Amino acid sequence: MKSKLKKTIDFILIIFVFALTGSSTAFLSGIIMTAIGAEPWTIGFAVGYLFLIFPLYQGLTLVFAFIFGKFNWFYSRQKKILKRIVGLFTNRKSVPVSETE
């Protein structure tokens, strides 16, 4: 019974970290974009907002995970995600130039 309770609490903490991170990222991204002078509802604001969200979300996830004692769980997941993203750009089979012409 104790193991099931521990798993339930871990699950609740993980969901709580995701909820706090998502809300905080959306809130802070808007503040940062306004602070740098981007006008809302413009293309520049939208593009800047999108480029700001990803690194801010990753950083805040680790901050909140550390606060709630789930840092190792989130850090291991982020490493896997980063390896997959990097793999998308580095594991391409190179085609010799003579075959493309």
C-alpha cells in the first residue's frame, strides 16, 4: 500500500510541475516580449514569443522540478529529448554530390 501511495504522490507532483511550468512560461514570455518593446499582435511578437517559449519552458521545468524534488526525473527526460532533437539534424545519411546532379 505504501508503494502505491508513493507512486500517486510522485504522479501528482509531476503533473503539478507541468502545470506550474506551462502557466509560468506563458505569463513570463508575454512580460519579456512586452519589456523588449515588441508590439502585441504583430508577426515580430509572435515569432519572438515562439522562440522564447522553448528555452524558457525547459529552464523553468528544471527549476520547479528542483523545488518539488523531481529534478532527476525531469532532467533525465530532458536529456533524452535533446538527444532526439540533435539526432534529427546530425544522423542524416549524406548523399554524395555526384548522385544529386
